[in-house]
Amino acid sequence: MAFLRYLRRNKRLAAGIAILLFLFLFATVGRLIAPPQNAYPLAVPANLAPTWKYPFGTDSQGRDLLATTVMGTYLTVRIGFIAGLIGLSVGTVLGFIAAYYGGILDTFIRWIVDVLLTVPGLLVLVVIAATLQRTLDPNSMSGVLALLAWMSPTRTIRSQVLTMRERAFVRVAKLSGENSLEIIFKELLPNLLPYLGASLVGAVTGAIFASLGLEQLGLGPMREPTLGMTIFWVQYYGAFVRGMWWWILAPISVIVLIFMGLFFLSSGLDEFANPRVRRVV
């Protein structure tokens, strides 16, 4: 009940949860209405405008666009979530090691992060995705995106731990006989959980954005009906020139909803994690 009262005060968090819950239901319950097999080529008649039988129409590959959008929502969010979670997990571990233990470890990790942050990330992802294109599937796509998703979390989490390391409760824990791992897991990590939650949303957003960019270039899992690959086929078959407006409407609408939901959720979690702007329940 207290959380529901807080949601009434934190409108952005409530809006983000509501939008993402709608997308979750769309990607799960939608499979009962639009069978997943219809999201693949030659499953239905091609180039049909929206009808009662095919509410989103069909594309030039013979795919039901309702089934394609349902599966695309699931696959795109899954790719972004896995990549963001891996990146944040690696960044958290490295950030804690660098900030808490310091010394040579801190210098080495900072040097690696600073060097890699100067490299154009999109260019590196394009080269890797182009090299692995024939073997790319949603899982390997997540791995490719995770390769560069850990650097920014490492830097930000390191700065957070550096400020917390000097606080009184950490000194008290040291005086009480707790070792380094106990201090990290019992004292520091619980205090960073709200910030890590907001960081996870940001990492997932960045990974989804990167996956859409690569897939629109044709550097994604070619057979899978992800939202980015759907847009790529729109461009490939010239849907705009042929007047097939329904082909682009569905994936663009879902992409807008995904980013709106993640934006509102991130803003709401940032307010919750920041004591200076947190609203009283």
C-alpha cells in the first residue's frame, strides 16, 4: 500500500511501469492471438493491408505483422535486457574493485576504461556484427552489444563507491571486524541498489538503441522478426514507395512505447534513488 501511495506521487515511475506492463502483456498474451510461426516468411499471404483477419496487415515476405510485432517486441527487449544486465554486472564488479581496493587495480581499470571510451563504439559494433553476421542470433546479438556496455557503468559506479567508502558507517564496519567482502555486500551494495536499478534501465535502453541501429543496417539476426530487422525489411522492399504504410506503423509505434516506458521508469527510479528529490510517501 505504501508503494501504491508513492506511485500516485511519482507520476513518471507509475507511467513507466504501466507502459512496460502493457508491452509485457502484448508480448505474452499476444501470442495466443497471433501464433509465433506466422512471424516468419511464407506463413501468410503477402502484401495485404490491415483486415479483420490480419489487423496489422502482412508484408512482402508473407509474415503476419501482428505476430511479427509481438515476437519483435519480445526479442528486442530480451536482447537489450541481456546485454544491459551483462554490461552492468561487469561494470559493477570492476567499479567496486577499482574504488574499494584502489592502488594498481584502480589505475589499471581506469586506464582501460578511459582508453576504450575514446573508441567509436558504434564502429566497433558494426565491424563485429558484420564479421559474425551469418551466425548471429538473438543470444549472440546480446553478447556483441555487451562487449562495450560495461565501460560507462564501471566509471559511474566507481565514483559512487569512492564517495561511500569514506562514510562513517563503513569505518564502523571496519572497526567491528568485518572483512572487505562483508563490507561490500552488507554495507555498500545495499545502499547502491536504487542507483543500480536506475543504471540497469539506462543500460537496457542503450543496448536496445544499439541493436536497432545495427539491425537497420542489416547487421542483425536476418531471419528473426526483431523490430530493427522489420524496419530493415521495410527499407529493403521499399514499403514507403509502394504505399505499404502499415508495414512501418506497427514496429515504430512499439519502439516509441518502449523508449517512453524506459524513459519514464528511469526518471522515476532516479527520483526514488536520489534522497534530495525523493518525495515523501
